[in-house]
Amino acid sequence: GAKAVLERMEALSLNRSSGVRPTVETYNKVIEAWGNSGEYAFAPLAQAVYERMENGPAAHLDIRPNDKTIRTMVRVWARSDLKNAAFHATGHLMKLQELLEAGAEEMEPTLDDYLTILKCWATAEDKHAARRAQTVLKQMERLYLNRTSDVRPTVACYRYVLIAMSNSRLS
């Protein structure tokens, strides 16, 4: 499938005369393909492609995840029903926040990114879900208040935190 084509492109790219070279968009399409697949472990499979961009074969091609890559990973993990899905989705949101704070304005998390994560924690079967949702909301508020981000929390954001609290044993 898509993974095999990507691996073939990576192998061919080692020989500059082949003229074959994957791009960030190539990796994004493979991640999207895994995210839309019916495979049981689609999120870890998409994560493996993401990691190939960060540390693997894409490194020698100077290909790095862009804002679309990271946002796609947020959504892929949010769609997953694996136990640690909310944790992984939040990690990708935090990556966007870190890059924004480092000056990469295109990495600014959108309201939809935050709502996706907060909804994930609201429905997560994790005893720390309430605390984690609150942390995401506090970070969102902090970035807005210090003018790093134009995205401000909405009523829906607070609602998801309250739902996470009511579903959590730690509330």
C-alpha cells in the first residue's frame, strides 16, 4: 500500500540520479491514508510514518513535519480508540505550542485543534483525564493572555473540561 510506495521512494531517493524524492506532502498523504484506514492500530502506524520524518529516512532528505503533518497527527490520535490516544494527541498539540513559542507562527494551534484534544480527554477512560484537560485549557489561556496566540478559549472548551471532570474519578 501507501507505506510500501513511500519506502520505495525513500530507497530511490538515495540515488540522486533516480529523480525520485518524497516530499513533506508525500509523508502527509501516507499519514492521512493510515488515519482514514480501517486498520485496528491505524494511529500507531501513522505515528511510525511521522517518526520516519523526525528521525528516520526523511532526515537525510531534510524533510520535517509541517503544521499540516502535526494537525493530522492530532486528529488521527483523536479518532483512535486505543487507551493512550488522548495522551498522544495532546503530545502533538504540545509540539504545535512549542513551535509557536519558538516563533513559528504557522504552527499556532487552532480552536479546532484545542476542541479536538479537550473532547478527547472528555471521553477518555483515564483517571487523569480531568487534570490533563485542565492543563490543556490553562496552556491555551496562557498563550492567549501573553499574546502568543490569538486563539482564546470558548464556552465549548470549558464545557469539555467540565465533562472530563464529571467523567473522572479524580474530580
